[in-house]
Amino acid sequence: MSSSSSKSAGVITCRAAVAWGPGQPLLLEEVEVDPPSAMEIRIKVVCTSLCRSDVTQWQSQAQPDLFPRIFGHEASGIVESVGEGVTEFQAGDHVLTVFIGECQSCKHCESGKSNMCQKLGLERRGVMHSDQKTRFRVKGKPVYHYCAVSSFSEYTVVHSGCAVKISPDVRMERACLLSCGVAAGIGAAWKVADISKGSTVVIFGLGTVGLSVAQAAKSRGASRIIGVDINPEKYEKGKVFGVTEYINPEECKEPVQQVIKQITDGGADYSFECIGDTNIVSTALQSCCDGWGMTVTLGVPKTKTEISTHYAFLLTGRTLKGSLFGGWRPKSDLPSLVEKYSKGEIQLDELVTHDIPFESINEAFNLMKEGSCLRCVIHMPK
Ligand SMILES: NC(=O)c1ccc[n+]([C@@H]2O[C@H](COP(=O)([O-])OP(=O)(O)OC[C@H]3O[C@@H](n4cnc5c(N)ncnc54)[C@H](O)[C@@H]3O)[C@@H](O)[C@H]2O)c1
Ligand SMILES: [Zn+2]
Ligand SMILES: [Zn+2]
């Protein structure tokens, strides 16, 4: 197959925010970015927001060998050049990156039931899917990728299956939120749980992901949306997204699941874990009702990756489900979410608490560590 667009230029030298070790402040370094290989595209990043998963992975001591590394996976950008065989994109296209791709030809992509693409699924080894190599170098050393996106760089290379074209009319500085967190929350409510009108919903964690579950539950006509968060400041923001009641577990005299059972006559219809704490998965399961109660877990745990709960919760008819990216298949489903944002049917702007220039990217990490932001949008130099 021949390339439909211009052959890519050579190596680009640009600035990237490089993490040299777990939890170490990012340093703006000159990096070399390779041209895109076959079926890849090189993107000039326009905006990239900071997701909790970036911070969790940056702090994690689990993969010390994958440094130096470039994080970032919630991004919008413009295609700079395309690799051999790419016909879907051309230079100048506006795109969102995605951390799980859609090859459109594997068993999962063809099933229509799953977004767990077997070819372009979640990449955990810091390299590109196609050849297990990196496309960045700093001071002559390879720089590892994150989720095969690495958007904390002025230019990055992604597989063409890990990007989705958007209209040039869409606001890039806000649409980047649909690249991960907001899509994950909305999909958990609409696609995974499929919340029905009049339902009672409990959301653990009122960050961007939890508030996106809330706005999606509200639009489905949920009658009660109970937000649980240890940070009382999150309730004010929660109201904007449809949260009707707030519980601070640290102020409860009894375990929070008991409180929820009492105020919901035996438990909620749906509960969502949007914190990234596996202990809360059991709390969430205990907060929903027998018979049809469903818990959807979305958080990415910092520590302790096992969950445990009493078997009886399943015997009594509750369901526990998990999802990445809200179960959406990026190429098939993301364009309709972008359209809903354009029509004002999805709120993104209200989730952005800070706009930050690329040079100050560490400020975004500090704000998220302190819990004093929802999304910080990092603007790359024009
Ligand atoms: N499944 C996916 O596809 C997907 C996508 C994006 C993010 N995530 C994960 O979802 C989680 C939420 O992401 P986010 O960006 O909204 O994070 P965030 O840090 O902005 O929000 C988490 C919220 O949980 C609250 N919290 C922390 N500990 C708590 C506790 N013990 N009890 C109650 N509330 C508590 C915090 O105050 C905060 O408001 C993270 O684990 C993130 O890695 C998953
Ligand atoms: Zn696939
Ligand atoms: Zn994310």
C-alpha cells in the first residue's frame, strides 16, 4: 500500500517534559522525535491535560527501568506527517490521541462488544506497539513512552489506530479532556452501567472521572446522585454536574456503605469507583442493592492491586464490572462524543480549573498531588 500523503520529514528536535525517575520533577529537555514508521503518524501536540493516571504512574516505583520517560495521554494535536500505509490521516488534520487504540480487525474490534483491541491495547512497557521500540531520544538515550501516546512533548508519534480525527471547529484546548477522563466517566455510566431513568447512583471520588459519571447519570434522569469524597470542596463543583447529595466518609460515624444503605432503602442501583483505591471497590459493592445493584470500577490503583469482598454480595445478585475508556471504541464511538460536546450536550469547560503553559507543567503535577484541581490543561507553544 502506498502512502496517500507527503512522505514524512526527518527527525524533529523539540522540547519535551522528561521524567528521569519516579516522582522526580519533569525537566524540559531537547529531544529527538523519529519520523513515523509504517501506519504511524507524527503529531504536533496543541493541548494536553493532566490525568490522575499520569501522576499515579509517574509516582509508581513499579517500573524503575522505564525512565527517562515522557508521560501524557490526554491530548489534542495536528498531524505533522504520516508514515507508510496511512490513508486515514494527512498533514494538517486535527486529532485526539487515545490510550487504547482500535485496529478494526482483531477479534475484539470485530466483536462490536469490546474496546480491548488485541493489537493496540493498553501499552505498559513504554514502547510502540508495532516494533517494541521508542521514537524519542534525549542526550542520545532512548526515552520511554507512556500508553504509546506521550503527549508531554511538542511532537509525538502514535499509531494511526490510536488517534481520532476531529473537526477543525472543535476547541482543541477543551476537547483533549475527551481523550481519556471524561470519556471514561461518561461511558461507564451510559455504556457499561446503562443507567436507567429514576435510578439512585453513588459515585466514589468527585474528580474529573467521577463528575463525568455524574453528568452522564443526570442526563439519563437519575433521581439521586450521591457523591462521596474526602475533600468537601468537591461538592460545590459536583452540583454543577448533577450531584444531589454529598457524603464525606471521614465525617461518618458508621462505615459509609452503612450510611448509604440507610438513606437508599437497602442500597443504590449503581455505584462507581472513581478514586483508584481497591479497598473502595468492596465499599462500592456493599453500597449497592441486592438483586440488581451494579458497581462499575474505573480507578487505577496506586498500590494493592487485588480486590477482596464477601462472596455473598455476588450470590445476592450484585454485579461488579470494570472498564477502560468507558468501554468506548475510540474510532467508532469518540466522534459522537465530540459532536455532543460541540452541541453543548456534554460539559467539558467546567472541568478545567487551570490553563498552564508548557514551561510550568510541574505546577499541574503539584496541583493534582495536592488535590486542588480538576483538569489542568497544558498549552504547548504555538
Ligand atoms: N478506567 C479508565 O479508563 C480511567 C480513565 C481516567 C482515569 N482513571 C482513573 O480514575 C481515577 C480518578 O481519576 P481522576 O482524574 O478523576 O482523579 P482525581 O484525583 O482528580 O479524583 C479522585 C477524587 O477522589 C477523592 N478521593 C481520594 N481518596 C478518597 C477516599 N478514600 N474516599 C473518597 N474520596 C477519595 C479525591 O478527593 C478526588 O476528588 C484515577 O484512579 C485514575 O487513574 C481511569
Ligand atoms: Zn483491534
Ligand atoms: Zn487518563
